[in-house]
Amino acid sequence: MIEPGLKQETAHGAYIPQLNQDTSVSAFIKFLEQAILVRSPEEFNAVNARHFGPRFPQKQEKFQSGTAAHRASEPKFEEKYFQQVVDHFNFNSHGDNTYQQRYLIQDQYWKKGYGPIFFYTGNEGDIWEFALNSGFISELASEHHALVIFAEHRYYGRSLPFGNSSFELPNVGLLTIEQALADYAVMITALKKQLGAPDCPVIVFGGSYGGMLSVYMRLKYPNIVTGALAASAPILSTAGLGDPKQFFHDVTADFESYSSDCANSVRNAFLQIEELAKRQEYQKIRDELSLCRAPSSDKDIHQLYGFLRNAFALMAMLDYPYSVSFIQELPANPVKVACETMLNKTDLVKALRDTVGIVYNLTASVGSSKSTCYDIYTLYVECADPTGCGLGFDSLAWDYQACTEVDLCYESNGVTDMFPFLPFTEQDREKHCMEKWGVVPRPGWLKTQFWGDALTSATNIIFSNGDLDPWANGGVRKSLSPSLIAINIADGAHHLDLRGSNPADPASVINARKMESKIIAEWVKKKETNVF
């Protein structure tokens, strides 16, 4: 039975929970307990991966993270569990209690006991999804005879310290960056001993939030980590540094780079919707945009704007030169496809509908298994991250992190970008977080704890960013020293360099990977010869 406040929606025979401002966390968790029960990875991912997976929605048809079908053509990993300490910093709260932290290991290239260890600092989702979309690390391992480990972040995927009660208060309070880093430090230390590799240098890798964690591991545990490759890591903007308008400005810039007419058409489509909303022509909005229900309030229009804007953010992030099913199934060059779709109709609102359908998978064909209308509250959940928290347990975890340490006060304004005026201030964040979690965010904490932009005393970090990625300008774009190296990738989207080699790769990312490999080889050699 669906608890009050949870909307029941059928898609491919599955029930999709809706998390909104009226939904209690406990009600949402009770639903998920009934939905996921205890399933094998294959059963779970094949049936419900779209709805209980990473914080960005995925298409169910081809998402096979961790399934035998997907692994057949991918790097071979063995799934294991590590007995991890629940609370590293309070000896009284949970004593020596532990939980099962999932990790993936690949040793086929490793020169046992001598080769380096390449350790991926898992981020906000199922670790299989990151492992199967970071093929460069395995390619690098074959070149450097390295052991590869992908560790899952606490409170994500199957690494739940308190099981299905993990998101109840006060249990969720142990979801912090500091605890996650300590998890990785303890795991690395123990596995090195267990595998007979006490002197093997460790290089950490990560993309996006995972890239932030890689930077933090090098800052916090330089005794354990020799170097870090942080791809598309917005360590500055998430610490509250920079312009809150930057992200959606940069999303817009991606579409403007294809055609100024494209961005103008998107902007004008939103203006037309705004006019319809002012006249309360809600039925027309429903019909023009193929919504499952007509909006009926300012709240619904606000939700609609966030839903539409989110599609453009995803296409800009994942503007890869080939089709992918990572985070979201998208065609090759989705920004180009979006602009062609947007400019294909004279009716701009209907063109906008078709354009966001690239992300949300809308079709009106008879007998199709795809949706025939948009349920804007099911497909997009407003949270403390204006770029989207996704659905399922992982959405709860990311919302909590955005309510505590990770500052994501990004906004659009219709002037410096092509989107409606959707502010998200620290006051808005504080209000949401107090209502949902009973916590008050600490806006300056990441800057204090992890150095902000005062990084010059650190060493051995690569900051890679793609020029197409709207997250790029929230990270380090200029080298800070000979060992704090910024690599900027023209024609590169969100951590494209971590993905496996592809015939469609631009020369810029091929060159970036060569440079990264060379730098990492130097770090490893220096460590092995004790020059450090």
C-alpha cells in the first residue's frame, strides 16, 4: 500500500514513488522497503534501476548496471564487501559497530605486490554505474600493471550503514564527507595489508563529486594517497565560491555555441509559458507540453520550470560525441540534437516539449511502452540541489548532503541564461533543509575543512575539466603549481576523460588522457624510488 503523500504511478509495471514537500522521509522509506526487499543485483537493476538508482533518472530499457549482460563487454570486476566502521569519530555513539561497504576489484593487470593501486572514490550512486562508465582507469591499469578498486560511498547503492533505516533521524547524521573519506582511508589501508601490497603507491580517481573526494583524500590523507586525478570536480562552487548564476549561464552557453537561435528559441518558449501561466491558461499548458495533469497553482508552474530546466542541464553535462546510457540514455551530441529539435517547429512550446523528450523519453506512439505524458512531480524532484537529486534512496542521501556540507545554491534568472527566474538562495536552502531534515546548512564548511581555493601548499593533483561541461567553471581551471595541474579539454563534457576510449573521441580528450597517464607514471615512479 502506498503511504499518504506518495503518488502512485505505473510505468513498465512498476510503482514509482514521488518525493515532494508533503512526503515524509519515513513514508518514502517504508515504500522502498516493500519495493526493493532483498534482491540480487541482477533482479534489482533489471527491474527497478531507473527508479531506485543514482540521483539522475535513467531509462529502464537499457540500464543494466552490474548485470551479466552489461558486464560482458566491460572491464571485469569482482563485487566484494568490506566490514567498515560505522562512526570513525565518536567512540561512544556506536562503539565498534560496523556495516558492509561494497567495493569492486579488478586485478587482471596487477603486478601483485608491486604495481600501483588505482582507487576510485565512489560518489552519489550505485558503484557499478561508475565502474562501468570509467573505462579509462582500467585502460590505465593495463598500461601501469595496476590493481583497480571502486569503492561505494556510504549511504549509496548497497552500502547502507543502518539498512533501510539509514535515512531516519539520527542515523542519517553519519552521512558526511569526513566519514566517507575515513571509510576510504581505512579500506585502502586494510586491503593493502590483506593483498600483500604495503608499499604499493595509491592513486585516487573520481569524477564530479567523486572528483571532489579524490582531491580531499590527497589533502586529508597524503600519507595514504600518492596523487589524485579529479575529473570535473566543482570544488570551488560547492564551497560557496564563485557566482551562483554561473552554472545555468554555462548550460545556456553550450546551446548558444551551437546556435544563438537555439538558445533564443528556448528562452522565448519559456516566456510563452510564463504568459499562459499569468492568464491561468493551465489546460493549454497541459496540452501544449503533453503533461499528465494540468498545473493549477504557482507551485505547479515552479515545479514545471525546474522539470524543463533540468533536461537542458543534463544534455549539456552529457554532451558526449557518442550515445550513452550513463546517468541518462542520450543520443550522440545531445545539445546538437536538442537544438535541431527546438528549431524544427514554429510552435515554440511544442518544440520545447519535444526537446525535453530527448531526456524524459516521451512518445505518443500507440502501443509504446514509453510514457505518453510528462508527470512533472514523478520525473523531477525539487530538493536542495537545483540541478536535481534524482529518485529513490540515493536522492535522499544527496538531498541530505546538499542540506549539510555541499553548497549548491545555483539559480537561473532569464537574463544571463535562457531559463525562467528560479532563485535558490541560502535562505531557500535553509528553509527546505529544516523542513525536510531538521538541519541548518553550514555554507562555509567545505571552504574551512577542505581549503577552498587556498590549495597552493598541496601537491600531486590533476584537475581536469571539459569546456562543454557546465560544472567546469566551478572547479580549478588554471594550474596552481608544477604538481597542481589543470587540464582543460576542448570539446569535452562531464568527466569525458574518465570514460573508456571511443572512436568518436575528440583529439583533445585523447591528448588529455596521454598527459594524465604520463603524470601518474611520474608520481608512481617517484614513490617507488622513495624520492618523495
